Amino acid sequence: MRVTITAKKNGPNRVEVTDGEIKLLDAEGKEFDLKGKTAFSLCRCGQSQNKPFCDGSHGRVGFQADDSAPRAGG
């Protein structure tokens, strides 16, 4: 299984799995129902009404993040 997490520009963290399934647990170890999903977005702005999932609130609140990966050798 390969999981890719992409920090979207001024938006959520996009989680994608190429094969298999991914498990997301809450702070108490209970599993979120992701049955059949191969991708989902996690809120980074803190304003989503559907936490931990993104509901697009980052656009409404003007969320900005500096999340570029460092360059090699830098």
C-alpha cells in the first residue's frame, strides 16, 4: 500500500491511497468510517464544521500556510 499526503496550498492535507485501505483513528482510538474511500482531505485551518475533515472553510477564512518542502542541500 502506498499513501500520499499532499499539503494543498492554503488548504487541507489531502490523503490518498493507491491500493488497499487507510485507517483514520480519533484521539480515543475509534475508527472513522472511510469504507470505500481512497482519498479524503483533513482540515488544517481549524474552522471546519466537519473536523477532522475539510469542508472548504479555509477559503472563507483566508487561511494561509507556508508549507513548501525544503530544497535539497538547503
